[in-house]
Amino acid sequence: MSEVSVTENAGGPAPAADRLVVLDHVNKHFGALHVLQDIDLTINRGEVVVVIGPSGSGKSTLCRTINRLETIDSGSITIDGKPLPQEGRELARLRADVGMVFQSFNLFAHKTVLENVMLGQTKVRRTDKAKAAEKARALLDRVGVGTQADKYPAQLSGGQQQRVAIARALAMDPKVMLFDEPTSALDPEMINEVLDVMQQLARDGMTMVVVTHEMGFARSAANRVVFMADGRIVEEAEPNQFFNNPRSERAKDFLSKILHH
Amino acid sequence: MNVLLDYLPEFRDGFLGTLAITASSGLLALVLGVLIAGFRVSPIPPLRAFGTGWVTVLRNTPLTLLFLVAFFVVPQILFQGASPFVLATLALGFYTSSFVCEAVRSGINTVPLGQAEAARSIGMTFTQTLRLIVLPQATRTVLAPLSSILIALTKNSAIAGAFSFAELFSVSKLLNDKGYTVAWIFLWTALGYLVITFSISGLFRLLERRMGVAR
């Protein structure tokens, strides 16, 4: 009993082990623009949280603050019980545990697909080359681009590049994966191949934060939908509840504009 | 015409002197320049300030003044009894490093920010990101300005001749003082420089062709 109360004091009301990412009163400004206003968000282990909202609502920024690609002005962010450290080795170690997938893929242009997936393992995790290559090939097969291993990123289609980027992040065995609009730069016919990989990941129990405009994915894969507008979290709900019966006017307005076409 | 044949050993030594001083100070400039460029884009403010200071001081000081410092101040404090070769290498290398630094920094800025973000997001440190991801992709853009900088260095090395280091310019001055026809001396001296500068631009053209990065 006493042990439980100790964890509660350290971590708050919910069992500390389940709370993987905790944002507490996070604020950020870009000059005069208050992009993140008092954001409170908790992501539990194994949960898939989809963040949606209009452009400029701060959802990408929110995603990027979680691995400190964007710094915050006030508030706190903890990952697996550890507050985000300052820039340096400590932060690098923590980032290795947080996978990130970007809108523009950002594969290393001067490395082959296989090297892209191996690099983090060999240079950050210090895995030996043969083992890293074996794991990289397995991951590339898993995302369906195993045959492209020796090509350079520029030789691949957008959908293939994005799946390689997912494999690159998975190679680090991350505790949580952040997706920053992973399908927004893709041709329509390539969106599904990326979403399929993400669906599979979600089913495998990966903890995911997904910023997206893909409402279909939000409906089918999310445990929870977070709706942001003007730098605030306006509504948080389970997907069915959110799409069929949104509580806030702002969400009703947003959904009416995107769903009725 | 006869000047060359009569003083072939002197011309040869002068040519080798220019070659040696260019190579050694070029190497020093490249190493220092890349290092200082790393400082200038580093997340640590004191390193950035140091890099900015380095470039500001060395780039804006006349080279002759740097030579005066290297030959008359430095030996008093540090390298007592250092050879003119070492002192000239220091002056030329430090001076040129500021230009190399700025060329490398401009190359770093051409690499899309996303590349560094992706590297950081898989847990690479700043140094790893720079060494493994950013600098290799910056190299190709840096080659063109770098070849100009090294050619300028070759010609700047003539100043070392005025500071008791035997190279092409000092040989031409020596023969000039002996009363030979200026035109011929200059022609041979110029040819010596051209051999080096053409080799540099040729080498860099080759490198540029071999280092294409597909995007």
C-alpha cells in the first residue's frame, strides 16, 4: 500500500506505469503568436492518439515538442517518468526512444535505404553491423519495401520513402512513435500503403501520436481523438463519440466542413 | 629563357617551396575551417561566439599583418626557434581557415533542415549529426568556393617569400636583383604558380563530378 502512495505522489493520480507521455500546462509562443496554450495531454502506454484540427492550430508544433525538436516556454513534458532534458547527450538518448516520422520523410539523401535504417542502430545503439543489417532488412520487409534496400531515397516513390522512414524509426525500438502529418505530402494513391503500415503498428500495440488529416484512419485506428484549434485542445474523445456527436461548436464546424463532400 | 636553365635548381626549390607551404597551410586551413564552422552552428553559445570571433578577427586582418605577428610576436611567446616554414604555415593556415569556415558554413546551410532533424530524432548527438549527415551532404556545394579559396592561398603564399622562406616569389626577387630580364623571370614564376593552381581546380572539378548527391 505504502508503495502505491509513493508512486502516486511522484506521478499523479493514474498508475505511473501506464502514463508514457505527459504534457502539463505546456505553453509556447512563436513571437506574438501563442501556438500552444496551456496544453494538458496524457498518452498512455499502448494508446493511439490522433490529433486533428485546422491548419495553424498548433498540432504539428505539439507533436514536435514531445521530442523537443521545438522547445517550450513553460510547463513540463515527461516521457516514461523522465522530464525532457536540455539539449545534449541526455536528450539524444531520450530521443532514441521516441520515433518520429515527418511529413517530408527526411530520409538521409546520401545513404541507401538499408543504411538509413541501419545508421541509428550502429551509431546510437552501437549494435554491430551484421545484426543491424539483419534487423533493417526484416523491418523493410515488414513495411513492404524489402526489395528497395540498396536504392537511394530519391529513387523511391513518396509512399515507399515514408514507409522506409517508419522502418528507420522502428529500428530504434521506440517506446512511442510520433507521426507529424505522415501522409500530407503523398499522392492520393500512396496514402493507403502508408496508412496500412500504421494500422498494423497500432494493432501490434505501439504507442502512437498521429497528427493527420486522414479522418478514416482516426476513426478506425485511434483510441482517442484530440481536436485542436487556435493553440488549444478543444475536445478530447473516443473516435465514435467525436465524429458522430462532437460536443464543441468548433469541432462541429470543423467536421461539417470536411466530412460532407 | 636562359634564366631558367642557369638557375634551374633555384627555380625548382622555389616551386617546391610554394608547393609545400600551400599544401601544409591548406591542410591546416581545411581542418581548422571545418572545426570552426562546426563551432559556428553549434548549440553551445560560447563555441558560437568563439567561432564568430575567430572569423571576424582573421578574415578582416591584412595577411601581411598576420605574418608580422607570426614572425615577430609568436616566437616570443610560443614557438621559440620555429622555422619560417612553420610560422608561415600558421599565418597562412589561420588566415585561410576563416574563409574555409564561411564556405563550409554556407554549405551546411544548403542542407535541408529536415535532414538534421531526422538525425536528431533517432538520437544522434550534435557532433554525429554534423559529421555523418550534414557535412557529407554539404561537401559538394562547398567544393566550388573551396577551390577558389585554395587558389587564392597559393598566390597569397608569395608573402612568405618576403619573410625569409624560399619559394617562387623570393626566387624571382633574387634573380631580379641580379639584373636578369624581368619578363622571363616573371614568365617562369607565373608558370610555376599556374601549374599549382590548375592542378587545384582540376582536382576539385574531378571531385565535384564524383560527389553528386541525388535528391
